[in-house]
Amino acid sequence: MSPRSLTSPPRLAIFATRFPPLSSSESIVAGRTVSLFARLGIQCTVYLPANGGNAVSRDYAHRQCGVADARPWAVFAHRIAETWRLRTPIALSSAYVADALSAFIQDHARHPFDAIMTRSNDYYPHVVGVRARTLTDLPWIACVNDPFPPSLRPEAYSRAQTGIRNRRDMLWERLARTVYELADAIVFPCERLRKVTCARFPLSHRNGGGRFHVIEHIGGGRPSLEAVKSARDGNWHLMHIGLLDSARSPASLLRPWERFARRPRVGSPVLSFVGGVHPRHLPILQAAIDSVPGSVKLRPGVSPHESLECMQEADVLVLIEASMDEGIYLPLKFCDYATSRKPVLALSPRIGTVSDYLEAFGCGTVVDPTDAGGAYAALCRMHDRWKHGELRSSKGLADCFSAGTIAEKWRTLFHELGLDLGQRGHGERTCHSVF
């Protein structure tokens, strides 16, 4: 695509439903990405829902994320409007979509944008993206961070079907097909999600799969001067940070952990869980706490910033994923772990994204989420290596999720869309906040 005539600085309209200071993974990813764009010299306008949970303070958006505008949308309403305009589904509240689109069109008339970006946690920003792309012919980047449509989700994350959900999924299926055919670039966080999506939606026109790109999440971890502590204090510390939802069970780690903690010559090892726990997991956690007093600890959730500090306390960071045939997700937590330069014990599908990275860089161990025997062997093996000072992190893995690496990937994508940023953005922030 030939270079376009850009405004100065380049202006990007972003439609999203999650943004800091909310602490969900998508909120954190969106905030870090927009901050990166600000450093590249791109002025971002973020169109957000106006309901209380998503309200973004003007001061926070400006100081922490470098957001140009944080425009609230109409309050989100959970109902389906079976309305189609120009073959585009207007799903859920028409006000939610229409108000964002109206605000964007008005802003674009006053001060033209150079491109559109939609981010999915909920899929409604893509509805706006379809209409905005059709009305303005601006390059459109659709970021797909989770399986879209929902029918691509692994069984562990699929939901029971009802009449309403079936109808809604039919709308999402049609919307997904429209997005994948119309967007100028579709960005996934990992190769496995890209492949699954391409297999479901094979495209033979408009460069087909060539528009499907992989740009990983930015990791927020910061390595300490001593990334992996020595065994001199005799106490080995493992830590899991984040929510243990209903699909992420710690059972296959806790049972072998009780056995491991009773072994002779292991000192007083500690396994900490920092963050919320689904009620279904509480009985087994309490049983482990009672079984080997002091070896399992539950700590309350902390802010995203504080979680990065917590990582420095651990010798090994623990990741727990749901049991799936194939791991098609890139957990943001894994990116943070990697950039903190700590070894990782991952209860994750043997065939999956996390396994791909850890096997490529050799800085951690992957055990299937249902394999208690494998988890015990991994604990023994990692502890022995730690005692002998042989447990190492990987700078190569950290570099995969560094801001510099991700910035170059975005710069390349913008160039392919004809939005050449040149030498802009050597740390300057060109953004401000407006409600």
C-alpha cells in the first residue's frame, strides 16, 4: 500500500471496551499499547463505554497512558437488536454503537484521523469498526486478543448454549466474517490463535491471510539485579499471581506440592497464590494449607503495578491455564513473567503457545494442567537445579515481549498500511485527555 498523507502528528481512533485503570488483562494490554503509540508519536483518541466500571479519569489517562481523548460511549445494554444496516450487524444496544460512531464521525470531520483500530474483549468495538471503515475508507486495524467468534473458544471456556446465546453467536459469526474480510490488518497476540482463525476463515482475496499479523503483548515485568536468588537462605519460593477462575484449577499442583514439601532436605518451601480464587478451588487450597502448615499461602489481590513488584519475591513464577487440547492463548501474565526474567513453571497444554516459548528458550518447565505426577517431577527437578544455582531465566524470551521489540512490529505494520511514521517518537508524548 502506498504511503498516505498523514496529519501531524498522526491520529489514530481506537474503539475499546476495556482500559486502565480497570485491572483486567485487556485493560492492561490496551493501556500499554496506547502508551507505546504515544512514544511513537501517534496521537490516540480512545472511545470507551460510559458505564461506571469503564469510566477513565482524564488525569489518569493523560499521565499514565498518554491518551489523546477518552470519549465515553453510551451506557452498555445487554440485549440484542436484530437490526442490520448495510449488511452490518448492530448487535446489543444500538446506542452503544451509534453514539461511538457519531462521536467518531464528528471528530473526524473536525480533525481527520489517519487510521482506525478496534480492540476486542467484548466484540462490539468491531461493529463500530465495520461502519467507520465503510464510511471513511480509513485503514482499519482489528486487534483480536481472544478467539473470535466465540465458537472458536476451547471447550474449557465455552458456555452453555441457550436460545439467546445461539442467536447471539449467529450474529458474532457473521460479524467475524465481515471483520476478517473488511479489515486492512487483523492482529493476533500469538501464532496459534492466528492459525486457528485462518483455518476457520480462509480468505482468497485482498491478500487473504497476508493481512493476519502476530504482535505479542507488551510485558511489564522488570528484572531485579539478582533475577534468580541463590539457595543461601534455604527457602524456595514459588508464586502464582492473578485470578484463579473456574477453569484454572490448582489441584494438579497442590497435591504434588504437599508431597514435595514433606521431602527431606528441601528446607521450608513456600507456594504463594496472590489474587482472587474461584470458590470451587477454595476447599483444595484450604486442605493444602492445613496439610503442610506454612507451605501454602493465600494473599489478597494487588494492583497490576504491585503485581510486578511481587514477582521479585519469587524464585519461580507459576502459571496455571485451563486444560485444553491446544493452548491458543497468550496470557498477559506469561509476558509479565518473561520480562521479569524469572523461571516459569507452567501448568499449560503441552501443545500450546506457552509451551512453544518455554521449549524454545529453555527457561522453564511445562506440565499438562491435569498431570499431577508430572508436576511433582517438575518441582523436584527445578528445586534441585535451584539448589545448585542452575535455574536460569532467558533474556531472549524477555526480548520477545519487550516494548522495543513490539514497537518495531507496530512500526512495520503501520508502514505496510501506508502510515509511515518515519523517525517520529523518540520518547515524546503527543497526547492529551478529553472527556
